[in-house]
Amino acid sequence: MPKARMRQAIVAALADEMRADPTVVVFGEDVAVAEGPFKTSEGLLEEFGPLRVRDTSISEMGFMGIAVGAAATGLRPVAEIMFIEFLGVALDQLTTEAAYFHYLSGGKVRVPLTMRASVGAGLGFGLQHSRTLEHWLTGTSGLKVVSPSDPQTAYGLLRSAIRDDNPVAVLEPRALYGERGEFVPGDEGIVPLGVARVAAEGDDVTIVTLGQTTSIVLGALGSASWTADVIDLCTLVPWDRVGVLESVSRTRRLVVVEQSPWSGGWGTDIVAAVTAELFGELVAPPIRITCPDVPVPFNPVLEARFLPNAEEIIRQVDELIGTGKRPKPWWERRTS
Amino acid sequence: MTATSLSRRNALSDRIERLDRMVEVREFEDRTKQLFADGVVHGTTHTAQGQEAVEVGLAASIRPTDIVTCTYRGHGVALGLGMLPEVVLGEIVGRTIGSIGGVGGSMHLCDMDVGLLPTFAIVGAGIPVAAGAAFTAQVQGTDSIAVAVFGDGATNIGAFHEALNLASIWDLPVMFLCENNVYGEYSRYNLTTRVEDLATRASSYGMRSRIVDGQDIDVTVEAFTEEAERVRSGEGPVLIEAKTYRYAGHSRADTAPYRPEGEFESWLERDPIDTFAARLIAEGTLDEPGLAQVRERVAARLDQAIETVLASPEPDEASMFRNVWANH
């Protein structure tokens, strides 16, 4: 199996879809000549030319709107938002226009647009370039949301997103762009939307992850005294209820590990749904391991502390299994 | 023959039909207001009276295959482009005969048979979307164009400036049509904008522009047809400012007490329907009985539309779950 960096898997997905379908176009800030600030569109301008691969002005609201109009009239645009925070000025086009066009046309118009954005902390980019912001997107019917965790899911989810007839937000953890992993290209490598990936199997607890937290949890397993089903959601909207419920009904414990704030993070939906469905069968309260409710700090020691890490995951799960009670998150244990 | 939106659109090659359609828009809005007053409709609505020569003029100037985005003040554009009165009114009233079965309401009309994308209830949002439709035409090498219809108020939102800039650098086949109806919501445009002529904003983007008298449909049709063909032939985008006037307040609740005394009356002297009807009569294209017939024809059509709409069922619960997702 070939190995590649996640950013190369993304390039491969874009190129494969552009080869297969002449309606696929790519645009965004510095994606053409400069080949993307994270090199996720390397070689695309050369292969597909300036009609289909374009640099935009720094105008997220403008080019997201162009993506909506292009998608509604026959293209499959892939618009790149360099950092998810920049979507703030363009959110209307994604959540208020793209997501509702199908409904507002009585089913006649489809908006097969893909919005790719880099997300997450860990690279010292500071608080305005380090969030994941899934919750900006998850409450809108008509908009799908996915987040890859490695080269394979980056490749396979992106291809599915481009082929989907609904608008899809693809949230790519930017800390993983340079990470290497095995991946299967071609149609076998496509990852369907709405289906979670079982990244590890175990008996004591179900750990639900997304994007960047998947590899952190997998890394923690080696030093754990328990075994876990690690369910990498891959798709956040619509998330795989069947897969998660099936696992938790067996392990009877649920831990969600998120790179989101404690308040409003996506795991609240998972915990609420699982609790309501399996309340009497659980042997411990479902818990979430998240970031604290503070801006992402810049200092590298603080930034690392801010993010969920293997040590904290082990400690939390140990305590959950040992006591059957909700462990305090690290910021509640602070003495200073 | 039963009228379709497309047959109504094609009929606009005839000038008497243009008069008929302008009268239809004017009367339609009166009927709409009455239905609200009677408590038949809930929510709000934004009427297009006074702007008929721009909206019907646009419909007479572009092809049904061209794509149009427009605002929540969309009844005139929708009827102008050809949508059937009962389909527009049905949506306003919230009945199944409405363009999307009554789940959208007054601000959300759509008819792809005549190129109308879902209308936008967010100021300015349709401007880049029209540029996107033009992007498709450019990538696919078709000779379609796109038109964004928006008001003076929208020229102060970022979407306008970003869309004009992108359309300009990419030479997109899009016509930006600003209906300067003097008021953005409750504010006269000179209070929110330093420039007198909004068309001058095109120069910031290296784009050509044109100011058009929006109260004369012969003028709008000539100008829009000429500009649409220039856009279609690859000359790049254009910003057109049609000087017009919003006869009513912003929405149903607004009685427009902020208007300077005499302003409305002075615009009424150049009423687009009266002006055009008088010209058709002066030319001998129409006579007084003919004009009366147009008005009667429209009244009968709208009577019938209201009857049809009120007889149309309310949408069932299942309809709110339809079309949320494509291919599900």
C-alpha cells in the first residue's frame, strides 16, 4: 500500500475527481499558482488549467457565493477556505443559501458544492487561526459536515463530498496535513459519508473521535489498562448513530474526545443521543474530553495543555472505569 | 392554451403584453396587501409597486435560459419573468399550489423554467450567486448570462463589492442590475451612501456601468437588451443602475412616514404604467377601450388566481420533511 502525506491524499482526491468529471472546479485564495498555502492543490493548475483552477481575491463571501451559484447551475465547485475562521465572513452563503437552495426550489436545484477548510490547533497559529468550529455548521439541515483523520479518510471523504449532491463542509485538521500514512487511491479508497470508521476494537469503553483526536486516542491505547472501540466518526452530519449505538450497547461506556470547547462542542449531541437511547444499560455516565472554554493560547506549552492529550485521556478513562463517576476535567483540578 | 411561465415569458416580445404584465404586478401587490389586511396571510411581504418598468423590462430583455437572482422584494421580478400569479400568490399565502408548496412564503420564490433561482431574503446574498451562475456559463462555454437584481441598500454590503471585483477579474458574463428605489429598508439612500449615482461604484472594479431611467419600459428594454448582448458577447460584466421608486414602505408594517413631503407624488407623475399606456395610445398601438380591456383582463386573471389559491389545500406535515436533502 502506498504511503502519502495527508495533503498529498487531498491533492490526489481533487485530481481524481477533476479527471473523472469535467464539472469539478477548484478555487480559493492562492490555490492555483501557489498551489495552496498547505500545498493541497499541487499540480492542479498545471494539469487542469486556469478555467478550472483559479485564485480568488481575498473575498470569502464573494467566492463562496460564486460556489453556490456555480453549484446550482451545473458545476461541482470545491472552494477552499484557508482557515475555518475565515468562513465567518462567508457563513451566510454556506448555511443560509447553499444549505437551503434544494428546499427553496422544491427539490429542483441541487447544490453539490464542497467547502474545504483547514481547522484546529497545535501549530502555534494563535487564537484566530486555531479553532475547529464544527458547531457553526452542525445545526443546519441541508449541509453535511465531515472531518478526516488521516490520508485515507482525507482522500476518501473528499471524493465522496465532491460527488454528493448536497453542500458538504470538509474540515481538514491542519496539523495532520504533513502526517504520513498508508492510503488506497482509486474507487476502493472512497469513504462513504455518514458511516463511521472503527479505528480500533475493544471491550471496556467506546471512544468516539473526530479528525485530529483520532490519532491522539489511538496513540493512548498502547499505555492503557483497558481496551476500547475507537469510533472515528468521519462524518459529523449526519453522524453514524447505528455504529455508535451498536458499540456502546456492547461496551456500556461512552467517552467522546473532541477538539472543541466544553460548551457547544459536537460531542454533546452524541452524548445526549446515546444517553437517551441506552440509559439503563450504561455502567458509567457518558463523558466528553474536550478543550476548556477559553481562547486557544499561543504559548506552546499552554497550547499543548489546551488540547486533549494521551495522558489526560488515560487518566479520565481510568477514573471513569474505576469509579463509575464523571472524572473532573483537568481545568477543574487546577490549584492555581 | 394553458399559460405556463415560459409562454408568459415569451409573450413579452409584445409591448401590449408588457403593459399587461406591469398592470398585473401593480394589481397583484394591491391584492396581496388586501389578503394580509383580511388576515388570510400571516408574516410579512415586500411589494414592488413603482418598479414595474425595471422588472418587466428585464424579463423582456433576456432569455428564459439566462439565470436571475433577486431579492425578497421579488413578486414583480417573478411575475415579470413569467411565473403564474396563482403560483406566486399561492406561495405568499402558504398553500400547496405555491411555487414550493407553501413552505417558503413571500420572500422565497423560484422557477427554474424561466431561470429564477430561489429568491434571497438576505440583502446582497444573490449578487455573488449570480456571478457563480455566470461562472458556470463561462466554464461550460455556453452563451447564457446571469443577472443579479438588487436594491440600492445592497450596494453597501460586502457581497456586492466582492462579487463585482471577482466578476471583473474573471470577466464573468453577469449583469448587475441595481434597482435604486431610493430607500434601503427605512433609510433614504443618501443617508447611507455618499455617492449620488450608485453606478459610479463600478469604476472601483474597472467595470463599465450605465444609468437607466427605470420608469420607462421602452428605455429599460432598450438598455437591458443592449447590455445583455454585450455581456453575452464576452465584453465582461456591467453594473446598471435603474433609477426607480418604491411606492410603498419597506415591508407591510412600514407606512413610510420618513418620506419627504411631495416626493412620492412627484414620482407618481412619472408612473411607469401611466406613462407607457399614454405612449401606446398616442402612437395608436392601443386605444382607450383597449387599455380598459387590459385592466379588465388582469383583474379577471387575478380574481381567478385568488380563487384558485384559496381553494388550494394547506401543505401537510410531510411537506416540511421534503427536499431538505438531495438524493435521500
